[in-house]
Amino acid sequence: MFWLYITLIVIVFNVKAQQLPLYANYAFSTYGHNPAFAGHNRRVEGILTHRNHLAGFPGAPTTQLFTASMPIQKYYMGTGIKVIHDRIGITRSTSFSCASNYTITFADGKLTAGLELGFQQYGIDWDKLELNNPDNALPNTNTNVIVPNGGFGLFYDKRTWYVGYSVLNLIRSKLNLNETSSQDEARLKRHNYIQAGMAIELKNSPVVIEPHTLIKYVVNAPPQVDIGGFASFKRIIGGGMAFRSGDAIYFTMKYQYQRMLSVGYNYGIRVNSLARYSGNSHEFMISYFYPLMPPPSKVDTNPIWFIRN
């Protein structure tokens, strides 16, 4: 019954509060939480991330994120697709969305507005629940629900700094995971993100330092703040660390080969109350880039390649 209790807590938490998975490498994959960044750089790119959260904890969260995007430079637009698969205990979620955005020149920088639309599938695999004393009150068939979803984002960058805002789960769809409805029916909760960062090129040095932050807010949940920094040598190899409030300290390593392929690894050390009962987190990322030449008339207002590249 102990693990049943824990599992049910996880289910309620997942549905009622923080419904979207967390990533440590958010600065490398901005499109993952902001549709305005799809195709923002002059290249076709694909990014695959795998995260093992709370390693060693039974039913620990595992997440896979895949994004692919490209610019439509002639029309100052960007487009992309995003797929997320997330599993926590006997609960699972899979989402697919397409994004499109448009960029204008604003105050000597680039301002982009983006929109994404798609669907999410939520499910509970009751047949995978291991019980010492089976309870007939629990469902004996798996539960699935598919709902529409969307998101909106803004992204502004001006040479060596950037700032963005986005909201995901924009469509507050109902999650009818029970056979009966109630007034307290679960819905998708809107997730708000504010991101900022900058690139500091040291004088007469091949080292670039890039501080960054991400603030997340969900209704009925405490705000969460990520703050960290990354330093790279000739934009080829680098490392950094970050702190996430109420969660963990993260250490990152990244290697980039000829601006076409990069691999990254992130290790998180728990600093919250779960540290006594669970292992730490591991996150792997691989990215492929295919650079595109800008149109002759396009003015490059962003010569600095930020950490998110």
C-alpha cells in the first residue's frame, strides 16, 4: 500500500500542478518551451533530449524531447515540430505540435512572435500497478484521453542579449481520466516561462561566458527559478553549472563539431527533501545543424552565437 500511496500522489501532482516535464538544458533548446524560437537561427536543426529524473527511484520520471525547425528566410518566418514523451510511474503523456512564427526588426534587434498548435495524449496504465493486496476499487482497464493544446511565445534578441516569454498549455482542455465527471474536473494548467541571457566575449580571449535564467510559473504551484552560466572555448567545448530553486544543482558539458553536430550531458545533484530517497538526474542531448545562407537583402542583427546554439 505504501507504493500505491506514492503512485497516487504522483498522479495527482502530475495532473493538477506541474504538467509539463522539466529540462536542465533549457538554454540549449529554447524552442522546447517557446514556439517563437523555431527556426530563429539561419539553419535547419534537429535536437533530441533524453532525461532520467530521480534516478534510482521506482517509477522515476523519464522524458524524451525532439524538436526540428527551420527558417523561411524569404518571409522572415520560422517553422518547426515538437514531440514530447513523458512517463511518471504508471502515468504517461505524449504530445505533438507544429509551430510557426514571424520576425520583425524592432529597436535595432529582432522581435519574434510564435504560435504552436497540436494535441496531447494522457494515460494511466493501471495494469502495470504492482499491489500486494489488490483493491477492487481501482480501475482494471487502462485510461487514455487525447486533448487539443497550444502555446504562444515572444522572443527578442539584440546582438549580445536576449529575453523571451511564453505560455504553454494555452488551451485549458479537460482531462477526463475518470469514468465519471465531477465539478473538480482536472484541466491542463497554463505554464508561463520568462527566459533571459547574454553573451560576454572576453577581450583578446577565445572564451565566451553566457549567464542565463529561466523563471517558470504555474497556477497553484510555487514559482521556480533557474539561474546559471556557461563558458565555452572557441565555441567548441564548454561547461557550466546552474541552480534550480527547490530542486537541484546542475553541471553541464557540451562539445560542438564544426557547427553541424553537438553533444551535451547534464548531471543534477538533488538538494531538496527527495535527496535522501532518490538518485540524481542525467540528461543527454544531441543536436544536428545544417547552416543556410541568408538572403542578400537580409541584415544580420544577431552576430553572436548564443549558448542555445
